[in-house]
Amino acid sequence: MLKEQDLIKLLTEAKDAYYNTDTPLLSDAEFDRLEDELRALNPGSTYFSVVGAAADGSGKITHVEPMLSMGKAKSPQDVFKWLDKLAMPRDTKWTMQPKIDGLSASCYYSGGVLQYVATRGDGTVGQDVTSISDFITDIPQSISEKEHDIEIRGELYLPKDTVYDTQGRPLRNNCVGLVNRKENREDLKYVRFVCYQTARWNPSDSEAGIIDWLTNAGFHTVEYFNIGSRGDIESFYNQYLETYRDKWLYETDGLILTVDDNTIHEEIDSRWVVDHHHHYAIAIKPPAAAKKTKLTGVDWQVSRQGALVPVALFESVQLGGANLSRASLHNYAFVESMALQLGDELLIERANDVIPYVKENLSSKGRDGDLFFTDLAPGQCPVCQSEVKTEGVHLKCTNTECPERKIQTILYWVKESGMEQIAEATIRQLFEQKIISNVSDLYRVQTENLVGLEGFAEKKISNFFQQIDKVRQMTAPELISKLGIPLVQQKALKKLGIKSMEEFLHFEDDSYVAGQNIIAWKNNEDNMSFLDNLLEVVELKEVEVLESRGQVCMTGKGPLGRKELQKIIESRGYEFSSSVTKSTSILLCEDPEGNSSKLQKARKNGIQLVSYKDFLSQED
């Protein structure tokens, strides 16, 4: 069993890969198993309060309402236990929808005009991907609803029947890759945006009514089904397994059951803490589809930390309409535990119909332990042929000068810095031409280095320097958050009181996991050398520090859009909070004399209730 810190590190890396890349590190089933393992070790871990992963790029959008995750059930029986917990009246109506597997996103409209498109990110802050609306026909630039600001939520996905090239290869699960692509963005025309929810303003008191409204407004919508009893739930779940999940043109990883009457959602949530998911809906996960095949090899890929990430190569199998011949093996310890050898019979699953993974090695039973893994364990790095060693769950390349480690480190910086239009192929080309060998070299590239290179026309050269120049200046927290220290983003730095590079360099507080990670990172000489080189080319600017007047939360309908109100709150020296906590000083509402559950809770906790009208009329 892994230690708590190792589990958090592995799960955090897996989350980042799932939300921000098109190459997942873990299957859903393996991810859930490791989360259960962490929960058994420390059910109060701060890891469980984080939804999704921090958004990539410099363009960040704060959602008007948090885009939370879903509570999970593995069978109709688990759903029935959840229903017993809710204790809803017998005549309660429910809405059942497919849980589409793609990239969660939201489109915000004000005055009927599209303001932005954002990914879910960590649930509170997402990546600004508004530019994709120029290519995706399901995202209209304007809508007929002009009176209310509205956020349309849904999923970016690639239909199962999408054909991409002359060989007829399907794009399938590369939706994230297309959205994040820097070049050749015309391929985004294959991406669809399917809608299932609204925020900021609801056009109906029922979830089914909202989907009907979205359909009538011209949006591409998800199918839904009316559910009236437990028998209906079990019957429809079986129909889903037998028919619908193969019939639907989008990949799914289950079904979502929601209390149809959304006017009581807030009351339901008020019964429990809402930090990771709402309590008025639940996701029912399907069992994974599986097939047998034969292992033909293992491909070891090198990460920026030097970890050798194994990928199983096997005889092609068809699962859920997809042709599969590769699946992640996660890490060295997992491969070793599977006792893999060439020619072994494997059981391959598509967890929740989406991510393929190796479920079981059917050939390993009764095998002599001394023979395990002898054919497949690399004795040296597959890229630089340096010595490898075991470290935790990983087999690692010991050479810090390994070319692939360097390339992956540069790619990580480019991604974290939001350097759009600088593609992986560009970085590899510059590295191979010896124009760059590390991150700081990016800032030293001159025009004459690029002139004459294949593919570098005048426009591409101009774009390259525009991307570099926009991140030549940054605050210390902005720089530190791009270093790749696990769990260390700007929110964590603010909590730890780190506002300058000096405070970072002298930080020694190990009270929190993020602090422990900072200390461990600084104790590595190569990391500190990497930072020193960065500081030679990046100009640090001061963090504007305003003494907070307290934390403000909002509920109910305000006179302005949430984003506008949040700006006003922060401009007056308050901190904005998306939920009511013990730290909340003021709860803005339509009527301080109201009797909603949230207002009652605020009064009970001594939180001041202020109307939007009074707050906005106050002088700074």
C-alpha cells in the first residue's frame, strides 16, 4: 500500500492528465480504487476538497457558480441507498440523463451575446477557450434570450462516428487534445458541444424543462428520461447497459439521476456539506466492458520527472466500437504486480466505456516469482540509455540531462504559461536543432535562430515571440505555480502566505501537504538550479496586496451578472467566496428578511445578511 503523500501525488498527477491532456495516466477504475485507498488512510485529506484540476494557460475564468463533480453509485442498489438517505416523498419526479465523457465546459451569455467559453478546470476556475467557438457550430455567438445573463453548461466531445483522415481513423477520445491544440485548429469542426444544464438563471423550475428550453433555443442537447420509481431506475439502467450505451453517438461513463424539481435543490444541499458534489443528483457508473488479448510488448515513455511510464502493446481488440491496441500500465509497481511477460493473455477493459486499461494478467497464476517481469523491465532509459532506479512506484531515469526529460519539462512550462500557438512539434524541432535545451533558453531565442527553419514563416516567427513576450513578466506566485510542485498553485501559495520569491526560498512550514512538497522540491539541487536559470530571464513584478475586509458570498438573483458582482466585491477589498463557510463575513441576497435554508444557516452562524441593493449603494 502506498503512503498518503505518494497517493496524493499520483492522484493529483492523474487528475491533471485527465482534465488537461488527452493521455490519461489511470483508468477510472484504478483512479477510484486509489481514492478509496487514500480515503481509508485519511478521510479528512484536503485532497478531497479539490474538484478537477487547475486550468492550464494564462486565460482563466472564474465560474459564476462552481462546476462541481458528481456523487457516485456503482449499481442501482447503491442508488436506492442514496434515495433512502434523501428521504424524498414517493411522488418525487426524477430526470435521468447520459453522463457524457468529454471535456466539461460552459458558455456564458450576457444580453444574448457570448462572453466566453471556459473549461471546468478545478471547478471554481477554468481555462478560457473562447476561441474554439469560431470553429464549433454548436456554440452560437448570440442567443435570443437577452433579458437574463445565463451560463450554458455541457460537454465538448467527439461523436463515435467521427472520421478524421483518409485512412478512416476515428478521433474518439482526442477532444481535449483538439481543444488545447495550438496549430491546425480547423480540426475543431469535428467537436460537438452538448448541453445539459444552466446556471446564473434557470429558464425552468424542472431539469427536464431546462433541457427542453435549451433544445428550443437551438442548442445541441442531451437526451433525458422521466423516472418515477425505483423500478424505473433499475429498468432504465439495464436498458442502458444492453442498448443505449452502444447506440448513443457520444461516449458515456454512466447515467445521472437528478431530482427534477430544481427549486428544492438548495434545500437538499443544505442538509450536508457541499464541497465536492451536490446532493440532489448522483452518477450511476456502468461495469467495464472487457476482452481477452495477447501482450506483444511494453512501450516505456519518459516524463519530465524522469519516471518511465509503461504502455501495454497488445493484439488489437474491439471494445465498445473502438479498435484498441494500447493501454496505460500506470507505473513500474503496477507492471511488476501484474507479473507481465511477452505473450501473456490479458483481460482488457474500457472503464466506463472510455479509457482502456489492463484489468488482469490471465497467464500469471502459479508462475514462479523469479521469472516475473524478466522480459519487460528496462535496464536503462529508452531515450538516453542511462541507468534506471526504482523510486516509490516508478522506475526512473537517473540522468537529469536526458533529452526527453528536458523536452517534457519545456513542454510543461509552455503549457502552464499559456503559450498558445507554440506546439509540441515546434519545441521538439527547436530542441533537435540545439536552439533550446531548457526552459530559460526559450527566452533567449533570437529572430535569426528561426529564420530559414522548416515551417517557420514570418507569421509563425511573430507568433512565437508574442507568446514568449507575454510571460516575460510575472509575479513570484505566478512563477512558482508553474514549477510543477504537486498541489502548489496560487491559491495554496496565498494560504501559505507566500507572496515573494524571498518568502518562497525561506519557507519551512511543513504543517500542510503543499508546504511539505515545497520543502522537498527546494531540497533538490537540480530544481534550485532550474529556478536560478529562470530568474535570469523572467522579470518578477510585485504582488499587489490589499488587506481583506472580509469574505463575501452571494445567493439568489443579483441585479448584475455574477462576474460583474465579483469584480465589484474584490475592488472594494473583499474576498469573493463561491460558498458559505465559517470565514464568510457577508452573504449578499435579494431579501435579508427571506427564509431560505441558506439564509437561515447564515443567521445561525452569525453571518451578516446584506441586500444587493444596499451593498451596491454603499460608498467605498
